[in-house]
Amino acid sequence: MISLMVALPLLFAFFLSLISTFKLDKKFAKPLFIAGSLIPWLFLLISLKSSPFYEIVGGWSREGGIEIGLNDYNLYFLLAELIVFSAAALYSLKYFTNNTGKVYALLLLMHAGLIGSFISKDFFNYYIYMEIASVSAFALVGISEEKHAKTAAFKYLIFSLLASYLFIFAIGIIYLKTGYLNAELIKENLIITKEIDIALVIAFISLILKAGIFPLYFWLPDAHAKAPNPISALLSGIVVKSPIYGMLLIHETFSVNANLMMLLRIIAFASVFFGIVLMILQRNVKRLLAYSTVSQMGYILLSLSINSTLGVIYYSFAHSLFKSGLFLSAGALIDSQKSKNLKKLTYRGEPLLMVSILGLSLAIGGISPFVGSYAKNIILKGLTDYWVYLFYIANVGTLTSFIKMNYYLAKPKEVKAKSRSLYKALSFIMMLLTLTFGIYFGAEIKLISDVLSIGIALILFVILKRFNVFEIELKPKFERSMKGIAEEINFYAGMFGIVFLIFLLLSFF
Amino acid sequence: MTLIVRTTTKLVSPFMVTYAAYLMLYGHLSPGGGFQAGVILAVSVILLITSHGYKRVKRKFRLKEVSLIESASAITVIMLAIAGIIFGSFFYNFLRGGEFGSLISGGIIPIFNIAIGLKVGAGFALLFYILLRWVESD
Amino acid sequence: MIDAEITGIILILIGLYGIITKSNLIKQILSLNILSIGVVLFFVGTGYVKGADIPIMPRAKVVDPLPATLMLTTLVVDVAITALALALILRIRGEEK
């Protein structure tokens, strides 16, 4: 029954492409699209009654079939995907005005691909669905009408594909050495040899590039900032979580080298601090949120590297909700005020958006009882000695950068038009969901430490403003012609090669 | 292109379609299958495009018809998979039987191969049409 | 005979070199294609058994058919990506004029 969760959105996507060749877009596109995006909720509720549960497609045995399943590892990933996609789908009903049949078909393909990747328990099946979602993402980033959006889509394509092929190479080595591709069967017949260790390092590097974590983050700011607004929410919300599920699957099946875990912990903290520093220097609101994604992905990798799988699951769920809420709210403001510069946007006349953005900023900073604080507490319990101080400093840094965003948005400026009520309602619903899930999971209210964090963050913000840090401008390093794009790809691919070699050498000495 | 090239490709193209049909139908008994047949089907149209020019071929194999074949065969594949649920699980092979090694022994596999072959062939031809719209030459 | 797996790894390294040094966008897509062919060759080579027959029943000693089937899917992804990348390059050039 859970395989229908993937088949029905695919079916509706093909129906949409059929009607778009006959130019019957205006009448039938929207109902088909909404049906295709909301039907998987029905199957999730039916399958929850008999969870945990696995099914082998076609009725074959486990050695010869593809296994898919729903247990407590994937449930929250799947729930986050359905919530974020429903919100983005309702938002994009009003956002796209021409070529609607084709855009909706691509969105439904991405939906089917993401659901398929989260329910799979077989490495090759997971790779295929992740590719379906990624290819739809490249095309959707490219349809934006902004300047240099197609350049961003091309860079995203080349790097994501480089990572995919290396991931398949790693799976090939695992198949050569164990003879199985199914996660359960590999776990039963596992004997660790040196080749499997190398394969795991290669697989982790390729998944780190796809998730946008520090040394390999270069495609992320352009792609997430120049995509259309609902697509940015989907990309930052859920498409970068698909590699995280892959890392979780690898971590559960194999026992990973201890040197690699320490290296991952260092990279995770580097990513958190790098993201915070660059967030403070941004003026474009969507680029600020994209660098925030780089930073928060560092938190999730940190949780994986201290062997805390509950932390990974809950933090991914929390981050999907708040990042997509922030992108949808920023999109509502950008749409009506026609600018992306922080100095020209304001939420003064719209109380609903002001409450949503403030609530989501508090959630991302870890204030209780929002869902972010519950996830951060789980990570905190697993850390020891001086890593705990680094964690507190990182929390204060995140709060500072979001105070910066709210400070610029709260200044009164003149406003030409009001945002659409559909967009405002969706962002408010996302904020309510973060509060509700926080209370449902049972986050404890820690008033003193929250007030202390906000206090220190405010002091840091005032100090930075006094030193005029917010007026520093970053210049782009490469020119924007076609030769410039090729040189940029050369430089970053070279950096990828160097990081790859360093990882391989450091994990084995 | 010259007269010799144009006449030769006109004569060779139908045989390539026949070869693609053989690969589709015998895919479960000898090397072949849906994707390979689809590629050859697409090449038979693309060969005509390179030798005769895009505008002339577009008048015979219209864009709307190619697009219709692509979407319709994709819908057939998924309907076939969902129909398996009535008999067991998703994608169950519900037409078993027939002697080992004969043409009918595959169940739903030949139908699946035909649908995939048509989709892939139509898809690649459509891809060339769209890329050539930008680079018009004859 | 040359081993298929070693050839696969050499092709991957050639493809990686191409992406790092060539400064023409179409040459970079071609290098990505060479990389993918290297991966396919490596994977197909893992299933090879010396002196065995094609995997259609009933035969005694057969080559492993699973890697070949999986690589078919990878080739399809490769073709789709090349087409998308070429379309994006055409659009980038059109915008630049």
C-alpha cells in the first residue's frame, strides 16, 4: 500500500503533461495538481495503523526484490516532506502564471522522487529516487526569470552529478565486496575490510556535497537564492534532507571508522560558524536564508557524528518546518514589495507576517517551547567537555544573525502593496506547526537560559552594528560571462578534488 | 545533404523500426528490452532529421502526436503496475503461465517493454525537436 | 586481458581531470559523460565471471545480470542530464547576447 504513495503523484504528473500538449491548461491543471500533491496524506494515515511495516515490491523474496518500508526512522522525514510540499503546492497555485501544466508536472515528479527516496531501504533504489528529485530540482531552478538563474542551475547540475556518480561508485564497491544491495542483508553478512572503508568515505563525501555542508557548499547560495519563491522553500526545506536520510541509512548498516567520525565533527562545527559569519554580511534576504541552511546542516551533521540518530531525525524535521516557513514568508514580502534587498523590505503594516517571522526566528534560535529547542536539547545531551561551549557560542551566533534580519525588516518604510492573503495564511500556519510540534514532543521551558541567550545575542548585535560590520560588501570573485562560469566550475571542482584527497588520507592514518 | 545520402536514409529507416520492434517483443528471451528498443526507434527519426532537415521531418511527424505517444505510454506503464495490486502486490506479474522459452511466457513483461520502448523513443525524438528549435539550419 | 575495473577507475580520473582543467562548458559536459562511462564499466566488470555464458536460462555458469540492469538506469539518467545541460547552455548563451 505504501508503494501507491509514489505511484499516484507520478500518474498525475503524466496526466498533466498529457493535457498540456492539448493546451487544456486553464481548466484542468490546478485540480489535478492539488489532487496529486495531497493524495499521499491518505496513504500515510492508512499505513500508520500497521507501522512498523515493510513490503517487497512485486511479492518476491528479500534477496531478489526491492524493499520499501516505514518505521520510526523514516516516519518524521516523510511527515516533514508531506507538510512542506503541501504548503509549497498551495503557494505555487497563485505564483506561476504561464506554462502552468509543465511546471506542475515537474513539481509532482519531485514529490514522487522525494517520497520514494524516504521510504526505501535499498541503496540503489534510494539513489534512483534521489536522482529523480534532483533532476526536477535543476529544471525548476532554471525556469526562474531572474538574472543568472540558469547559470546557478548549471552549476548545481554539474556538482550534484559529480557527487551522484561517486556515490554509485561507492555502492559498486560495496556490492563487489558483500554481494547484496539491501540494507538488512548487508548488515547480516558484513565483514569490514579496507575497501569497504574507502567506499564509505567516498559515499560520505558525495552526500556532504549534495547536502551543502561547509567545504562543499559552493552551489547552494546561488541555486537557493535565485530559484522562484516556493521552489526555494522546497529546496532548502526538503531536498537537502534526502542526502541526510542516506547518511542515516549508511550509519545504521555499517559501523563507521572512528577517525572519519571525528573528521565529520570538525567539519560540522566549521560549517555552523562559516554559515553564521556569512549570514551577518548579506544584504539579499534570500541569500541570507540560503547561508542559514549551510549553517543548520552543520548542526545535523554534528548530531550524526556523535552517534545520536534521534537528534538527526528531530533536527531535520524541525529545520524543514522552520526554513520552509521563513522562505514562504520572505516570498510573500518580496512578491508584493518587488525587491530583495533587506534595506527596502519591511513587515510593518502586516501583523500576521510579523508574528510568523518573529516566531520562526525564535524557533530557529532554539528558544523553548518551539520544536527547535527540543531537537537542540537532544544534541546537547550527547556532547562532552569543550564541545558544549562551542555549541552554546553557535546558538548565540545564530540568534544574532536572525536579530539582524528582524531589525532591518522592522524599520518602517513606505510600502506600495499588501501581500496576498494566501501567502500570509500559509506562513502563519507553518509557525503554528513549529509551536504545536514543540509542545507535542514535550519540550521543557527553560526560561533562564533562553533569556540569557537572547540577552547575549542582543549585546553582540549592538557591538557589531557599532563597528559597522553590516556595511561590508562582498565582491563576486568570478566574472559573469560564459568563460567566467567555466573558470568558476574549474576552481570549485579543484577544491572538491583537494578535499576528497584530504579526507581519504586523514581517515586512514 | 546530397541525393545519395537522402535516398539511403529513406530506405534504411523502416528496417531500423523493424529491428526496434524485434527487440521490444523478444526482450525477455534474448538480449534487448525496452530502453534499447526505444533508443533505436528514436535514432530512426533522428537519422532522417540530420539528412533531410528539421522542417521537412516536422511536417510528417508532428510535435503534438509525438508528445501524445509519450504521455500515453507512460500512463500505460503506471496503470499496469497499479493493476497488479488487485492480484497481489504492486507490480505483480499477473499473466504467468505458458511454456518456458516461448514468446508468451513473460506475462506482463512484453507489454511493459513495448510501453517503455514507445516512451523512450518518443521522448528522445521530442528532445531533439526542442533543441533544434533553437538552432534552425538546413 | 585488461581488467574492466582498472579501466573504469582510469576513466573516472580522466573525467575528473577534464572538469578541473577545461574552460569550455561543452567540454565539461563531455568530461562528465566520460566519468559516467567509467563508473558503468567498473560496475559491469564486477559481475564478470571468466568463461561464463549470457544469463538467459537454462545455462550452467552465467555472468551476473544484476549490475548490467542497474547500469541501464544510470545510463538513462546520464542521457537526460546531458540533454538538460545542453538546453541550459543554449539559454545562457541566448541571454548573454
